[in-house]
Amino acid sequence: MTNEKATISMVFGILILAMTVVMVISVVVMLANGAKFVPVMAAPAISLGVGVLMYRSGKKSGKKSAQSS
């Protein structure tokens, strides 16, 4: 992966992580207001995993391409 692609992957990973924070806040607010837990409320956990994997992939690839240059 080129350095530019690694940077794009890291940025998208950070973006997904930021959106995950918003989703978690929304779920906490809904539960605090008395909503019953439904399985869809577990979606932030999946999003968190995807974001972390994308960020780590970009970070690793960025280091490899920087070392090979």
C-alpha cells in the first residue's frame, strides 16, 4: 500500500471511530431515557472494530512504505 493510501485508510478509520462515539452517546441517551435494549444498539461495537482495524491497517502500511522508500 502506498503512503497516500495508508493515510486515506487511517483517516477513514478515525472518521469511523468518531462516528462510533456519536452512536455510543446516542445509545446511552436512549437507555437513560428508559428505552429497552434492542440488538441494534450493539452496532457501535461492530463499528468500533471496523474503525480500529482500518486505522491499524493504514498505520502499519504507512510505516512499511516509509521504510521501503
